[in-house]
Amino acid sequence: MANNVRHRKPTPKSPPADAAHNVDDVVWGKTPSGEVFRVPTTHDVLTALFHPAYPKSHLDMVNLSLLAAQIVLFAVLPRQIARIFFLCYFAFWRAAYDAGLGWVLTKQSKKRWMVKEITRRGWLDADRRPRVRQWIRDQLVGKMGKDYEFDELPLEYNTWLLFRQAVDIVLVNDFLAYTLFAFTCFRVPTDLAFPIHVFRWVAGIILILFNFWVKKEAHDVVKDYGWYWGDVFFQRGNLIFDGVFELAPHPMYSVGYVGYYGLSLIVGSYAVLFVSLATHASQFAFLILFENPHIERMYGQKKAIAKRTPLQTATKKNSAPPEDTPTVTEGETATETELETEVEETTTIIGYENVKPKALAHKPTLSMSSSGSSSKIPSPAPPRKKATLSQHDLLTKYFRSDLLIFKNLDLLRASDALIVLVVLYSLMLTLLVRSAPFHFFHALVWCLFHNVGLGLLLQAQSESKYLVRHYMKHYHYPPTEEKGAVLEAFASWKVLYNGSSLMTYVSLLGLVYRTYQVPTQWLVGDALLRHVLGALAVSLHVWASMESYEVLGVFGWFFGDFFMEEFPKNLEYSGIYRFLNNPEIMGGAAWFGLGIVSGSGLVVAVAVVRHLGYWWFLRNVENPHMQKLYGDSLRKEAGFVKVIKNVTSKLEAPRVAREVKGTFDKVYEETADVVEEFLRKSRPRIKGVVQDTKVLLQQSREKLVITRVSANNSYDASKYTARVSGGKRRFYLGEPITVKWEAPKNHSRRDWIGIYRVGANKSDLVTRTSSMGMWEGVYGAEWEGDVHVGWDGDEDETQHKERRKENKVGGTVVFKGNTLPWMCGTYEIRYHHDGKHNVMSLDGPIEIHVDQPTTLDFQTVREGLKKVVPLCLDSDPALIPVSCKPVVANGSVPDAASVEGNGEHHTEDGRDPDDFSFWSEKQAKRICLAVKEMFGVEYAPEVVVADANLGALARRILVSREVLGTGLGESVDPVQSL
């Protein structure tokens, strides 16, 4: 997901009545509990820490002492010892930043851990900890302005102020430690010419100044609230795009770290360069592990998979989008941290992740009618509404797990097998033919064919639908096969384009292999530098391609708008396209990066030809097609260009300088379109394809568990009980299972209960097989995945002690969703001790079953699906078919005989009441398992997602059974067929 930064612009939320007269001058905050308060004025860290006029707290004095100690040590320690010391000292503060703050902020984001911990310890309670409270009060009141009232502000805000003082200590010591380490590594290389030295210093100073400018501009936008992750504690206002955050994705974490590389250039040290790279990488880890999950958790909105939402017709102008189809920026929010991100709303379809058109292509958002369910139509039948178009059905119509590089590879699909054979043939040539000119010619031909040859073909398709006309002219399509020529032309194009794209990379790697020589002395000359720069260029290529594909999806990757006319033509610029019109200009960096690594002019020549060919493609194929589709609505300037122009327009310069600037601006404006159109197509993200787990593999995986047994034998197992609620012994597949448990008052909070197949464990005392995810902690809220995070402080110490005085404790655990068995059979319940595998109580057997039909016809299959599909979808009203909602409204398992409707009628908005959708691929897998259990037919999740309709899936099952040997309406032996 491409993430963009936002700025919180303060807007009042239910301010007090007496503040109405000056509401525009007041910043209001809101706690998670709903309390609204006036946010006092705060000061940035440099002003508060170094300005002599501002009072200093005890923590400020500690901070200044640590900084002074660093400077003294730098002055007195020998250079070699100082280098080692400051490297270790910087590593400590960097770990405190990325690991320490990331861990604390994650716990606060998930469970308000810091606020609860302060409450539990009573640090701000005048009765329990009066001295601690007074000390904290003195530290905060002394630093804040006159508008700060410690006793009037909520706990969340005061906790945030205390937290930010700790953050100040980490940030400034981290920066100073890095700087002093760099100075300990300073040297003047003797093997470089004088102009190179001048370049190093000038480039380094420019990068450092640019770094400081980015930090300053970012702080001006997000203020202290965003700088110190204020939204982890409370909320303050709306989110808007602004300033430097339109310059680049995550400017505080991306371009905001270029000063590190500038300092590396100045000191002339590889050690500093590699430390800078590791630092930058750790900051991105902070983004991935804390920032993005926090944003998704706090602001993200679930998007249902395969939801059929009617497409808005492209002919309507100035019409608002449907309420359930938000635009890219609607409802987006983000944290205003050093790198704040954008939560984009995308429609996810299994196999077509985050499918969107390219930034200058339309966005396929909504849905065509489902395949519809067919049954006996009553006579006389009312007029049937015409099915509406939907994004989901259009995408499943034109895309079917197509091969993207090697993603979705199926060797039993002829086109995939042929591509693999061609790649293997090329690799054999690389190994057998040693001639570098041969491989240069090989790579050059593929580059020209891919960019120019296919470009001419696509140009003809744009101008006269050449490919579609060709298939329509030469091949027969049944009248019932709507747009058969279009589908076959596009399918052929996808195979041809993907194979050509793949071979450009394979042939280039072959040339690099034959021209590359491993350096004998890495630290002599520019060998190490070349490899570092080349690796950075390749990394930039991979990142830009992944970010571009995140926006484009398969639609943009395969130039879908050259073939598909059903999709609405809407322009959107999201993700990386917010900043650049053509991010592919970075996506081609790997070609030059490999040229730098190999040191070969032949590789660089191929890279130049590739870029020239792509420039021709953009100028003569893509840009004219986009102009024809969108006309004057095409954007001229991306965010990066706008920011640069805004900055340069504010610069005060003498008349001559302004004239020179004007000249450059004019040249830039004349070339901007060509440069920005240089690379529009992205390369797909390579993601692993998760295959359905086979029954045999599941059974074998049960044995793959490391059994942990407690050494403490003092616990009396007779005092533990775990029983299925109500003594129920038979459950329908997907029906929740409630287990009641009791344990002694001193039992471990890490106790857990699992569900296992009967007979999988030979011992009743120790469990030696894996639960396969079918387990729940007795205190489920204290677990995060497989990790017990412990008590989160919801009770204070007094309440906790009172509760522990009880002789016996108990509760209930509900198994549902992913913790349920999704295969029919007999199972048992096992209560385990202290996060280990000692069995304290056992209950069972319980049976998981489905209703297996005795006859197969449309009605019986559909009725069976109406019973099991809602359970597979967790009975979520937002997901289950409309035709099933009355049946599951009371929360009970429906009886197939009580289900009404045939899925043939449509609602007033044209939707089929048999349509359903998903939150995740796991729900689709459950339906696949249920279908296999009930009807003996095995499907991949992509097939179920493509149908996403009870009637369509029922017909598919009937056709599959007929093909497999059991015809429609014939008797089925429930045992043999399963």
C-alpha cells in the first residue's frame, strides 16, 4: 500500500460553549474516552532545550549532561577508542529509538499501555503517590506556557508530555552520537583528484542543508503533535496534505535522511556510509513495524473482497460517487510523525491485489452483476431487472490468475510452461556461450522488441483496435460468448507482454554475468563504492516497482484501458503517483545500477537503449492514448514538481539570479512533460502464492510441534475443568464452540485451551501435536498472536489483589472463525498449563459435521450453501448474502428447509441477493473446505471469490460433478462422493 503523509489541521470538536467566540484561535483535542479539551501551546525540542530563557526540567538537565559528556569524551579519548565507543553509543541510542520507542508506542497504540501503566502505578494520583505526582507536575508546569493547567487536562495529554521528554533524550543523543562517530572516522582520501574532493564537500554540504530543510518544513507542518506521535494518545483535528509531504513518500524517513549520506561523503569513510545505510534501514523497519500498523489500526477501514458495488457510468458528469464507493482521499487519515502515511482505500481481490489502473488510467472500482443464480422461474415471472456492472465481475472476466513474471505460475498451463522453457533456454545460452557481444545483442533485441515492437502493436490497438479486429477476423466465437474476440486478444497480449518483459531482465542478467569480474581488492579504488551504489540503484528499482504496482495492479500493468471499455474513465493520483507522474523513472534504476556494478560499457549501453525505447513508447504510444481518453484532465505537475516550484518561487535573489532561475524554469517547463512521461508502466510486485493446504499436509503438520512441558508438578489437575458449554456434542461446520473453564486462583494467566482430532495425541497428560491454530488463551485479551503480553493494567493494584483472593476462578472461551476446525470429524478439548503442553483437563469427543445431500440439483445445492456460507463468513451482516440475512438474524444455525428464495431476483439497485463478499482470503478458503466436505469438489479460493454468489457457485458445483461423473439430479452416495 502506498502511504502518504498528512498534516493535522486543528478543528474544534464539540468545544465548550464559552469558547465559541474564539473557536478559530483554539486547538481542541479529544481523548479516546470522548473528553474534549483545549490543547496548550508547546515548544520544539531545540528551543526548549537550548534557549537560556526557557526553564529546564530535571529531565532536560539529564539530557544536557548526556550531550556534554559526549563532547568531553570526543575531545579526550584517543581517535581509535573514540571511534569504537561512539559506534557502540550510537547503536544504543538508535536501538532505543527504533526498537524501544517502537515497542512502547505499539503497546500504547494497541492497548493504551502507557496511560494504563501510569494509572495502575498511581503516578498521577494525589492520594496514592503524592510525591511522584508533584514531581511530574513540577517538570511539566515549568516547561509549558501560561495556558497549561496540569490539573485540568486529561491523563492522556499529561502522559504524552511526559513521554515526549523521554523522546527528546533519545532523539538528540542519537543525532549527536552519530555525528561524533562520523567525525572520528574523518579522513582525506589520497587516491582522488582535487575536483573529486571539491565535489564530495559541495555535494555533502548540499545534502546536509537539504536534510535540515526537510526536517524544518516537516515540523512546521506536523508541529509537536505529529513529531511526538500525539495521535497515539489523543486526537486533534482533521488531516490534510501539505508542504514538504508532497515532495516524496515518507519525507521524514526517506529524503529526510540524505544528510547522513552527505556527512559520509564529507568524512570520506566507508564505515560511516554503511552505518548510515543500516540506520536508514532501521528507520524504515520502524515505519513498517509500528507506523503503518498503527495507522491501519487507528484509521484504516476494512474493504470487503469481492463486494459487488454498481459501477458509476462514465457518461455522467459532475455526479457524486456512490456513498459506499469513497474516492482515494475520502476518509483517509494518518499519524503526523516524522513519516506519516496515507491509508488508501483499495478494493482487494484475491489474485488481483489492490487492483487499480495506472495513475493516469481509470480506476476500476465497482461491480457487475454476478453470474446470477438460476432455478425454476415461476410463471408468470415478473420482469427481471437488468444486472448492473461491477468492478469485481469485470476483473474476474478479464483477469484469471494471470502470470506476472513468475507469480501465479502454473506449469500445467501451456503459456506458463512455454515461458519457463524460454527462460531456461536463455539461461543455458548464458552458461554455454561466453561471447559478451552475443549477450549484448541478445539483450538489445529483447529491449527493442519489448519497447518498440510491442509498442507499435499497442499503438495499433489504441488507434484501430488492431488486435481485436485480428481475432474477430480469423477466429469463430459462439454468439453466446460475449466479447470473445476482446477476451482472447487481451489474454494473448498478457502472455506476450509478460514473456517479453521477463526476457528483458533475463537477457540483461546474462550480459551482466558475462561482463562482471569479482574485484580482487575491494578497498582499493572504487570497487566497493560501485557495488554499494549499484545495490542502492537496484533497491530503488525494486521499491519503486512495488510501490507503482501497489497503485497500478494488474489492470495498469497489462494496459487494460487499451482493451476494456466497460471501466469508468476516472483520473486518480494516489500512492507514489501523488509525488511523480512517472515513478518508473526510478523503476529503471536497476539497469544503470547493474551497469555500475559490472563496470561494463555494454551493460550501460543496453540501459541507455532501454530508456530511450521507453521514452519513445511514452511519447508515441501511451501519452497519445491517455490524451485521447482523458483530454485536458491530465495532470501537468506532480507533487514533487509543485513543491520545488513553490520553494524556488519564495527565494529572494538579485535580478541576475532571478533571470537565471527564470531561464532554468523555462527549460524545465519545456522538458517536464517528456521527463515525467519517461516511465509509466511499473513492474509487478513478486508475492508468494499461498496454495490451499491439502488434507494430508495438514495431518502431517500436526506432528511438527516442539512440546514444552512444565517442570512444576505442584499443580493439582483435578482442580481444572474445561467443558463444552451446555454439554453439546455435535456442531455444524463453522458453528462457534463455547468452552467453560475453571481453575485454581493461583493458576497461570498463560493457560490455554486447544482443539485436537481424537486420536492425534496418544497421551492424556501431555499434548504432542500441533493445534494448527485452533487454540485460545483463557485470557484471550492478554495474547498477541502466539505471544502472551500479560496483564495490561485495566485494574488497579487494589482491585487486582481483591480478585486474587477468590478460591477459584473461571470463564468462557469461544472458538470461532480461524480457531475452529474446518474439516469434519471428531475432536476433543484440552486445557493446557502455563503456555506449555501439560494437559490439566480434557473434554470430548465432539463432532463437526455438514449436511451431505442425497441428491444433486440446483435447489438442494443452493440450500446447502445458504446454510454453510454465512458460517464461513462469521455470520457478518456486511458479508453474507441478503437472501441469508433473515435466516441468521437470530444467531442460530439455520435449517436448510427453512431457507427461502432462489437468488434469481435482484434488489432495487440491481444487486443479486445471493452475492456475498469477504474480509480476507481465509474466509474464501473456509468455503472451499466446506464445499469439498459437502459435495466432494475441490476449488481454489480464487474460484470462489470469482463467483461470490450462491447461485453461481451452486451451478459451478453441479457442472463440476457432472464432469467428474455424477450427473445432475442423480443420487449421490454421501460416503463415496466425499
